[in-house]
Amino acid sequence: MRRRTAVVALAMTLAACGAPTGDRTDGAGPPTGAARTAELPSGVTYQRSTRTLADGEPVRVHVLSVAPDSRATVTAVHGRTLAGTSTVRQLAAGAGAAAAVNGTFFDVHTGEHHGGYEGDPLGIYGTDGRLLSEAANGSTALVLGGGRPRVTELRSATSVLSSDGARRTVDGIDRRPGRILGCGGVSGDVLAGTDRLVTAPRHGELCVDDSELTDFRPQWGPLSPAAEPGSAEAVLDAHGTVTRLRSPAGGSIPADGRTLVGTGGAARWLRDHARVGHSLKVTNRVTDPRGVVVGGRGVSFVGAGPALVRGGHVWINARANGYPASALTTRHPRTVAGVTADGTLLLVVLDGRWPGTSVGATFAETARIMVSLGAVDAVNLDGGGSSTAVVDGQVRNRPSGGHGSGPGERKVSNAIVIVPER
């Protein structure tokens, strides 16, 4: 077993967001302050403090810091299936993690446009170099593994090539065909209830497309979603050979293969080019704004947005991530990832919806806190009721996502976990 070290406090620069102060012990969590007894891997620290915002309101801040030379690996994980949800505690335990926070946006059951599969990640998500959810093109994401953590905007492109030479764009990965929650799809998407074409992200809004090809991997779950009459589904073995073409779509996904579901024109493409015995090769490409390919073994993609800090300064690209102007002035619980100049990863959770103790923060207030912690780049992750910080098997913040009116842990799609090296 490698050496483990007690948690120590981070040195915080006091920025315009206000100085951290000692927390009250109020029965809503373990006593606060730097003198915690939980153990974390060498190079990983945790601190909880309370800051005073410009108008005098308090916000409780939980900071996990992972140094470049830490004895830990940081990666993204999901539960048994992508279609389902788990608490951050469950995800941390399953990964053998010392600490964890929640990750991407997902199709939460309380959402206005919930599609029936709550675990479905919205925007880019992937683990160990495997793309499991396509990008909401142009949205900001966190890239883990393969070197220094990065905050950047990502695009993804997926296509399939048949052994007969025909090629087609794949519209979606591991999601219900025809439904693009958050928009930002590749082509042919319209805003639900309108005929307006939309290609940019639209946070919280639903786009639809009646002619889509969607890729399902076994990580999604044992069954692909049932699709409309006239849809088609090619079942592929581990070598990419079509073993069955079923219609309508919906059925078992091979544990060592995949299925491709087509609706509209994509269904016709499958009938023409995915006949039994044909081989289909699916390729994915993820790129940053310079067109550089991002990925490879050990790399995780965690999408969300907007960016909050760039080059050490507050920089919020809300419009590029599909947020309306009204979203800029609202305080919520937040989960944020940041990177310091020396490559230290900061995973930060701000409690909110807790009058008198922690009110949450706006994007700008959160960005100033991240700058004060030394972040040169930072990105907003899923927040609100999802915001959860787990350290040493315990929930250290006060999540607001419980059922009913009280606080409690919300089940989420995925998490960022800090796993000790063995």
C-alpha cells in the first residue's frame, strides 16, 4: 500500500469574492476547518470553508485539490449502465475512490423534456478513450488523463463505413433516437414544436430529428430503446459483422458488440447497407478548437459548461454553451473543475439553497472564487441538486437534490473520481 497522508488545508488567495471564514458546526455535516481526520492519497487535499459574497451572503466552499505528482488517478465513471443513475457515494465506492464529485449534465427525471432514461449524459462523455455520448458541439468540457487536465471546447464526429463502401454520419451515441436534449447535434435537428433548424447548444431545450442513426454500446444497458414503426436496427458482433437486422428497433445489445438504430432515411440506409453478413466500421473523432484530435487510452471526457475562467481571468462563454442571459444572475449550488498554472486539478463544490448558511453562487461569483483558488482555467459542471462532494466515503457537503422539500443526495449519471494508486 502506498503512503497516505492526512488532509491539509489549501492556501487560498483572498479575491473580490470575500475571505474564507471558519464554518459553524450546525448538525448538517461533520465539523469544519482544516483539521480533518479523513485520509487521502499523497498529493490530494480537501478543505471546507465559508466565504462571504459581495452582498454579505455566505457560500460554503468544498475544495478537492489533486497535485500533478499525486499518488492518485482522476477519471470519470458511471454506474452499471449509462441509462441508469447512482449516487456519487455509490460511484465512488464502486471505483475504489478516495473522493469524488458529480460530473456531466444528464436527463434528470424532473426535467421538462425527460425522455425516460435518466442516466443519459447530455453532451460529451467518455471513459478510457471510449466516446459514450456525443458532444453538444462547441460546448466546454473537462479532459482528464493523457497528461495535464484541460478545459476546452470539444466537438465530436462519428461515422459508419459499410463493407459495400457506403458511409453515413452517426447522429447520436447512447441516447434515444430523434431526441437531442440540449441541442447541438450534427444536422437536421429542429427545435421541438417548431421547424427552426438548430445546430448550436441550447441548454435545457429539446431538439428533434426524424431521420437519425444512433450507436448503442453495451455500456448503455442490455436493451436498446424501442423505436417507431419503420425503424431498423443492425446488430453487430465483436468484429463489426451484422448478425441481424430487426425492425422496428429495440432489443438486446450484444455484450461484446453494438447496435445501430436508424429512423427515417437512416433506417433505409441500414436496410441497403447493413444486411446480414456485411461489416460496419464505426469511427469517432473528438477535436479541440484548433482541430487537434483529443483522446486515447486513459482519457476521460466530462462535458458541461460554460467555461468560467480562461487565462487566469473570469471568462464566461454562456452563449456558446446555450445559456440564456437570465442564467447569469441566478445563484445555485455549483460543481466546478479548474486547473492551476502548475497543472493541479481543483474539484470544487459550492453549497446552495441553504438560507443563512450557504446561498450558492452565480456564474460570475463562482468564477471569482475559482480565480482566488489559483485556477487559470475552469468549467462549470452539473450543479443544482446534483452538486455532491464525497470524501472518504462520506458526503461532505449538503446536497439539495433529495426528493420532497428537504436536502439529500440525488442520483446522477456519472462522477469524477480520485482513485489511489496501488
